[in-house]
Amino acid sequence: MEELLTLKDLLLQGDIPSTLMIVEELEEMSSNDIIKTIRSYAVILLLHLIKQQAENRTTRSWEVYIRNSIREIQRENKRRQAGGYYLTREQLRETLEEAYLNAIDEASLEVEEGRYEVQELEKLVNGEETINRALDLILPAQSSYNN
């Protein structure tokens, strides 16, 4: 990674301000990767919650997708060494809201074998309720989820 070599050179030169800029860039890149991964799993989670709500039923495979997505989101969001979480509750909500658009698109292809257009499906499901349910499933039971 070119940034690490640049960082090493700047440290050896004693250029602390430039070094800090590179560190901030690396932090932002890492954060963007984490958000992207969480968003991908959020689409899967929301897709299956939408299907449950629209079809008023569930299947074992949907339940497995939901559980696996929750676990992966929790794993990606947890800071292993520093402790805590990468995304705050509000940032996680924003990520779910962004993912919802993709999830409802995908759900329109799957709910009742593609019977509904996106606009029709949006009328069948409560998007806010679905996002809230996803958030409740993802967040730890403790109310101390702050970052």
C-alpha cells in the first residue's frame, strides 16, 4: 500500500503534520470499507425482513439469512482492539436507510415471485418499521450502545 510507504518516509523525515494527514486518510479509507461491508449485509437483512412483512410469513432460509447478516454486521462494527464500535447508533441507522433502497429494489424481484413493482411494494411494507426492526436486531441488548 503506497500510503504506508509514504507514511514511513514522512516519519523518518520528522514531518508530523503530513504524517497525521496520511493517518487520517488511512482511517477514512478503513472506515469507508467497514461501512461498505455493513451496508452489503444490511441489504441482505432488510431484503429478508421486507419479504417477511410483505408475504406475512417466513422460511427457515430467510431466518438463516437474517441471523447471519446480523452476526456479520455486529462483527464488522466491533472494534476488536480498541473496544466499542465503529458506527454509532445514528450512523448505523443512516447506513440501514441507505441500504433500504437497494433492499426494496431486490425485494420487488423476490416477493411473490416478482409480482410487485418497487412502488407497489413500498405501499405494502412499512420502511421505517423495517429499519427499526433491523436496528433492534443488530444492536446489543444493552442500551449502552453509544460510540
